[in-house]
Amino acid sequence: MSAEAMVASPFTGSTTDGERPLRIALLTYKGNPFCGGQGVYVRHLSRELARLGHTVEVIGAQPYAVLDDVSGPGVGALSLTELPSLDLYRQPDPFRTPARGEYRDWVDALEVATMWTGGFPEPLTFSLRARRHLAARRGDFDIIHDNQTLGYGLLGNLGAPLVTTIHHPITVDRQLDLDAAKDRLKRVSVRRWYAFTRMQKRVARRLSSVLTVSGSSQQEIASHLGVPRDRIHVVHIGADTELWSPDSTVAEVPGRIVTTSSADVPLKGLVHLVEALAKLRTERPAAHLVVVGKRAEHGPVARAIERYGLQGAVEFVKGVTDRELVDLVRSAQISCVPSLYEGFSLPAAEAMATGTPLVATTGGAIPEVAGPDGETCLAVPPGDAEALAAALGRLLDDDALRARLGAAGRERVLANFTWAKAAEGTVAHYRAAIAAGR
């Protein structure tokens, strides 16, 4: 759909909450679900908002959001409007130099200049393009929902009230990357890359309605970004429990541990899981790890795999379908979340929804999702490879414990963490923001 496309809802009655349908602009500067949690959020929230009867137009840049088909009685409309950037980080030529004919305006020039000087331009430049787009379509939307862009372009009058989701402050990622930097040059590079967080902090403080996904993130947003607590509202997200569900026909692979992580992101704690696997295999040689995410040819994870001789025991997978990913998790004896910090942890909720028992750290909001140690998961301190190895070994050795934790984990997700509940809670805040705007 073109950037100027208009959306009309075929559903004009009341929604499931008995109120009139809303016209929602959902902004996302990076919307593909394979790029991380922000893309997963857009995909599932937009679908459930449409199922409630609302018209949802996702407005985003590359890599574009993946949207699900929605149809049926009482269902609203769901569409994608492409608001292209220069896509400077696309594969297989990231950090590319655009051809002269690709430049359209000064925003494009700003995007390239920021990249050339080591910064990350997309939150700012997407916000400027979004502002221009929304100005041309004033009156088309009842509410504008920003998915953690937090750019200067979204300040001021956009033609409709603004609600912003902050999954967690990126300043947390910045500090963990600084802690992992080995020399002064690398620390300078990290600070420059994360320079956009200064803008995000200034913008966040001026927002009247902020949504976040956990109580832990609420505390971090207040302390790191300086947003008053009474402006930050927790709306838990969750799993697609129809897709992520148990299936006894999928064969369990002995010793298989599965995790979702990128090897080059220190925050995900993968290096500690690799170290734990090395300890585990001294007594349980069948133990092996499947990582859903990007392999890094260099860095701490690659060095740890080589140091411990785990080349045949650690497999990275990418590009699998949703069904293949679910079956992979179902086939594992254990799902593991080794992160040092998470604002929510969708992988934990999704694995629990399949009935696969979980070993997880207590970093950030993970305990809010995973639940009490020994009841719905086994919990360990973040960054502790010894504790990870002990918990993984305990679970591999105890069939009854795996069955009990798996069943309890699914029940916890069904009761607390579904996308339908997330959409209902989000709409309540949309209506509050609209009422306040009046």
C-alpha cells in the first residue's frame, strides 16, 4: 500500500466493549517480527485490535511489519502503509552508501550523515517522516500509537492524541553494551551509536500517556527517563496461545535446550548459557543447544564455543516459519531465557504456552512473566553460569518436574498473558487519552 493510502473500516457498529470503533494509526520505525520484540508486538497487537472491531493502520519503515489476515463478523480493518527510509542497514549490504538518485529530501541526507558519523538515525528520521505523513492526513485517525520511536517529530499537535509504548528504556541496553566494551575506542563507538537515547529521554518526559509491558519496565522508565510514574501504565503482553500450544505428536529430543537470542547482544546473556552448557556436558553429553537467532562469527559467544569445543553442540537457526519455530520449542526438553535483562520476555511466555518447561534468570521483568521458582519455572540469577548449569541439569534429570513445570507454565500464560487481553487493556488507554484530549 502506498504512503498516501487511505483506510476505511467495513465495520461501523460497536466494538466488543460496546463503544464506537476507533481509527488507529500504529507507528513503528522497525516493524518486522524477525527483528525483535517490537515487531512481534506490532504484529499481534494490530491483529487483536482489529478483532475487537477497530480500524488499524500500521505505518512503518523497513523492514516492514508482517500483518496477519483478519476477517469475520464484527472484525475491523487492518492494513500496512509503507513509509520508507533509505534502509541503510539492510542485508546483505548494511551501512551502505545510497546512490545519488535515492535521495528524496533533507531527511534522507540527515539519515545518511548520522550513519556516516557512527550514530543510529532511524528513530529521529522516521519520526520526521511520520509527522509529515500525519499532517497530510489530519482527521483520518482518532488515536496515534507510537511503538517506541520517541523521536522529536512526534512532539506537538499531530491531529489526534498520542499514546506511546516504551517496552523498556534503551539506556539499559546502552549501559550493558558499555560494560561489555573492551577498550576506549569501542566505548566511544557505543556512546555515539546510542546518542539517540538522549532524544528519547527528552521526548519521553513530555508525553502524557505511556504504555509499558511490565512493572519492572515501569520502574526503569521512571528512573532512567524521568517520566512521572502516574503517566506510565502497565499493559502486559503475551503469547499467541492458539499457535503456541502443546502438541504431543511432536517428538521430544533428548538433551535439547532451546533459546532465542542474538549472539552479538550482551543483554541476552547467551555467553553464560554456552558456559553452562559446557559444564552440563561433562556429565550429560547428550545436552545440546539450539539458538533461534543470529550467529556471530566473532565475539564472546564465538570464542566461548571454540574454547569449550562446542561447535557440534550449539546450532543457530534463522528464517524458520512460525510453525517450524513452535515445533522446535515443543521438541526441546527445556526452554531457557538466560538474559541479563528483559523488559518483558516474549520467548518465556511463548515457550511456557507450549508446555515446555522453562529455566530463566531473574533479570528485569522475567520473574513477572515466568512466575515463582519451583512452581512455574526454575529461576537463577542473571550472569551465573554455574546456577544455570545446575538448574538445567536438575530439569534434564527429572521427568516429573519437567511435566509439572510445563503444565503450570501454560496455565500461567493462559490466565495472564494473551494478546487478546493486551488489546483490551490498550484500547482502554486509547479511550482515556481521547477523553483527556477533549
